[in-house]
Amino acid sequence: MDEKTRIELEAAAFRALVDHLRARTDVQNIDLMNLAGFCRNCLSKWYQAAAEERGIAMTAEVAKETIYGMPYAEWKARFQKEATEEQKAAYAHSHPAGH
């Protein structure tokens, strides 16, 4: 496979992941962190870092809006729920201090 095709496929997979996460507002970031070790915020940080590596200035808010499909504050107000004690305990177990 040539480099251009590989990049196009990776970009398509990334767009599909972002679309999937936008559609699954019922899945909380803490659930993603507990199961996969990353969440929407991690993805937005990676996106911002990739832009900055290429000399493109990007704020964290712009990166988050790219991933969430709306301003982060709006997404939080509409979809984020308070983490349960079970979710917090699972997070503490999967992300020990110093890890």
C-alpha cells in the first residue's frame, strides 16, 4: 500500500471513530478511560498535538469542539453525568497513582 492511501485510510478510520463517539453520548468519558485507557479529551489532546507538530496553532477548546462536534461546555451540560462511586473506583484501580 502506498503512503497516500495509508494516510487516507487512517483519516477515514479516525473520522469514523469521531462520528461514533459523537453518536454515543450515552458513553461517558470515565467509561472510556476505564475500559480503553483513553477518552474524547485524550483524542482532542492528540489532535491538538498533531496540529501543533505541523505548525498549526490550535487551542484546546478548538480541538475539543472538533472531537465533540460542539463546544465542550455544551456537550458537558447536555450529556455528562456525575461519575458513580463504582466508576470512580474502577478509574482509581485502572489508573494507580504514579502510573
